[in-house]
Amino acid sequence: MRFVYLSSILILAIACKQQPDNHANKITGAKKFHHITFLLYENFDTSLLSSAVAEATTFYNCTATVLSSQDLPAFAYQGYRYKADSLLKFQTSLLPTSAESVVGITNKDISTSQGEHKDWGVFGLGYCPGKACVISVFRLKSGTYDQIKERFIKVVLHELGHNMGLPHCNANNEHCLMNDAKGTGATVDKEKKWLCPNCQQLLSN
């Protein structure tokens, strides 16, 4: 059964034994991407895109291409946000045969359903496993440009992890990239562009 995982923002804060640095490290394991694509929705900041592409291809040891910019589909707009679930379906229809995932990126606010909340704003959403994820910088805009860029890259890497089949981290390691995020954007800063041994092991199974 296919599931989707949220990337809003609060990470479980438990002390960990390892202290990885914040540079993207190549992952290892039997599961891997060979090629991914990025889809820019209208008026997205291309300077953020170039950084995300560079770090994603390094982290997942794959190649990447960027598709032509697209308007956000009107059917995905409900209320005052775009439904992330609808965007995932739209992106899947655009996936090139050469790619294993299409990463949609937008400036607009996106949401999904969570429990009793039918319109829960999120940073990103991705199939787990699957071939599409979408990331918004709308809720990442506080702080300096460098802080925004760093948080954005982490969310991109996190959602691609879901596409590979990684669930949220259950190792209580606040630095693991796959920690569940459920609160404020500031706590994303505790994450590193790094997978804990438990999550890394899942890629070898």
C-alpha cells in the first residue's frame, strides 16, 4: 500500500551519540536513484534550485535534469492553498521514462489532510515509496537567505528519501534527515544532511 509522509517541521529532540557535519554525504545501499527530475512551478527562485540539484545528486549519487517550468494546475487549488496530493498526481503524469522521481518545487503554500485537519499546511509531501514529491518554500521564508536555502535543501532530500521507501526515522536521532517534522521551521536546523545508521540500513534491505 502506498502512503504519503508529511514534512512540516518539528524534529524529535533527543541527544545522539554521533555528531555528523552538515555537508551532504553520499548514501550507500542496495536501493538507489539513477536519475531524478526537477519540475519548477511558476516564478520559482532558480538560485535555490541549482543548490538543491547539486546537493541531491551528491547525496543520492545520481544524475538529474530540470523540466520546463509549469503553471500550477488549477484543479489543485482549494480554498487558499494548493493540495499537495493533487500536485503529486499531476507530477506523476509528467515523469519521463528515464527518471525514478519528479520533484516539484513551488513558492505557493501547499497542504494535505492530517487527522481531523483537512487543510494542513506543509513544507513538502512525497509518496513512500513512489515517484513524486513536492516541496514549498512558502513556510521556509523566515531567516536569512542562507537559512532558507539550507532548510529547503533538507526538505528536498527528506522527501526524496520517502520516494526511495524510507519512513520517518524511529531511532530518536535529532540529526537524522528522515526525522518526522511536526512543528516550527526553526527546528529543521537541527537536522543534518545525513542518515542515521538505522535509516541507512533500510536502504540495504
